[in-house]
Amino acid sequence: MIEGKTKSGFKYSIDERRLNDWTVFESMADMTSGEPNRILQGTVNFVNFVMGEDKNDLILFIRKKNKGYCDQAKVQEMVTEIVESVRELKNSSSSQG
């Protein structure tokens, strides 16, 4: 398990096996495509697959911080932060081993 906390305080736990799943690579391709519809769909797929049951916690966390609203840009921002954090953790652990 990879555990972390975003700058805004959301705590997450991700099964590392999910990060190597093909679904994540497809989602990441969409998220970095530059096409608004693909970015949104990639983000939805990423959150559903990687966050799993914790996705509701992410949505509720964002709603609490934003007066009851879950702005999709905030979700994308949080997902990007989580991806970057996980990437850094994986890089640092692979350079130590």
C-alpha cells in the first residue's frame, strides 16, 4: 500500500498493484491528452479505479472544503497531486533498492 496526504490534508491509501494496471495507463493517456473531454473521462476512470472505495472520501473531502460543491477542477488538481506524490515515492524507493 502507498499512503500519503495531499497539501490540503486528504489522506489516501492506494494498492500499489492498481498503479501498474493497464487501466491506469489508459487513464493517464487521456488525462494528458490536452483534449478536455478525454481529460475529464481519464480523471473519472483514474479516480474510480485507483481510489476504489476511497473515491467517495475524496469527493466528500472536496465538498467540505468548497461549501458543498465538488468542482471537477479540484478533483483533477487533487488527482494530479496524488499522481505526482506516488511517482516521487516510487522513484525514491526504486533508487534506494
